[in-house]
Amino acid sequence: MITVENISKSFGEIHALQDVSFHIRRGEIFGLLGPNGAGKSTSIHILSTLLRPDSGEVLFDGKPLYSDVQGVKMKIGVVPQEIALYEKLSALDNLLFWGGLYRMPRARLRNKAAEVLELVGLSGRARDPVSEYSGGMKRRVNLACALLHDPQLLLMDEPTVGVDPQSRNHVFEVIEALHAAGKTIVYTTHYMEEAERLCERIAIIDRGRIAAIGSLEELRKISGITDILRIRLAPSQRALLPQIAESLKALRVDEQKGELEIECQNIGKELPQIIAAVQKAGGQIESIESERAHLESIFLKLTGTALRD
């Protein structure tokens, strides 16, 4: 549905995107995962036609994105990172205003407004001023506004920032319902658990460059981390933690807990060697746990740094 080919975008000396390429399949949830300043919002602004790249090309259904900007805008819904609502208006009036920009017939717009308010769980508060809403409720109205014209492509830029757990879970449920209905969704986030829960494929982006793209399982293979081994040393041995972590090239060290995480491709073969290395260094193991590699470890391996807020 969307093909991004070698796009770059700079703002003065800041290189927001550098030779970025990816493809978004129709009907999938495609994630852009990275810290603030990685280039996620710039990518969304380009996909929504608000910005043009300095170089490269974006195709929408095989045609250049900017060949028919107005036509493309009618097919795209955008949930911006910043809340875009009129505080003194009710949720319903906000929807009627924003929906009017799409020149929807009045009767159809009212029906659609009622439908999307029900979808985001706010039909009972439809006539209350937005100023009386919590941050999470405002985010849900933002999402409702993006759905009014039934877009083919939904662009969601950090839609759960500052959202309470109840509203965040409601947003997740709405996204999953939209996905089940066949919507194509681009979802940017710096929350690992969101990307793992929602996205079929994930592009890891850092400092304006794509580090890797794939499903979680594909990212495990790309990074070379299939499993994570978590070793906790006995309290009396924790002074040895830095030395052991260095010798085993640990992914992460938690000195407070006395733990280190080690990447493994085959735990069965590697575990005896790891235990022997810890014991050789004088360490006494209190506990060992293993789990499938998670996105945080994969991100750390691929970018060389932890995900920053």
C-alpha cells in the first residue's frame, strides 16, 4: 500500500531522516519503534503529506504520494502526537467540525460521529466540553476524529503518551478492532510493550536511520538474539558483577538487583559454558531464568544503546 524509498529530511543541521526505506502492506499494523527524536514523527508528517522529503520518493498504491495530495488526504486519517481539539466545544461538536472539513453530508456526519464515539467509549459524554475530559479521554476523541471519513490508512503518532491505563487499554482495543476490520495502521511508539502487542511488523528507527525491519521473530533472527538468560548472583558476590558482565558480554547489568542479562542463540548448548564462566570468576549463582528475546534487548543489540525517552 505504501512504499517509502530512500527518503531523507533535514531541518538545518539536524538530519531527521537519512536514506529511510520501508514498505507497508495493506491491512497490517506497521510499527515505527524508537526514542524521541528518532525520526518517527517526521516520517508520519511525510506520509500524511504535511512535509515533503528532501530526497527519495513515497508511493501510495503505486502512485507518487504528491501526485494527488487532496485525493490522498481523503484516504488517510491522522492521530497526531499533540491533542488537536477545541477545549470549549463538546466531543460531538469537535467531531462535527473536523468531519465538516471532509465535506461529509450533515446527516451522514452525525451518524458517523455517533458511531465513532461509541467505538472509543465516549458516547455517554458526547455533549460534555472537552475541557472536562481527562488526558486519556481527549486522546480517544482525537482518535475518533481521525476515523470519521472511514480512511483506508490510519497514521497514529504516539497515541498513548500521557494516557491513563484504562484509556490506554481502550485505545488498544479500538486499534485491534480496526485491524480486524481490515484497516491499515502505522503506529509510532517508544513503548516496547505496545509494539510487541499491536504490530505485525516493526521498523526499529534510531537517529534518523532504520536499524532493522521485521516481525518480532524476524527481528530476533536479525539481531542474533533468540533467548535471554537472566542470572542473579548471591548478595555476597555482587561486587564481581561488572567483571563477570564484561567477560560474558552481558546485554544489561542491574547492580542493585545483582542481575545480568546475556543473549543466547541456543540456551541448551550455551548454559553450561556460561555457568562455568561465572563460577570461574568466583561468582555464586542465586537464580537463573530464561525467556524469549524481547524488543528491548533486540533494540539494544541493534542500536548499541538503550531506548531513550
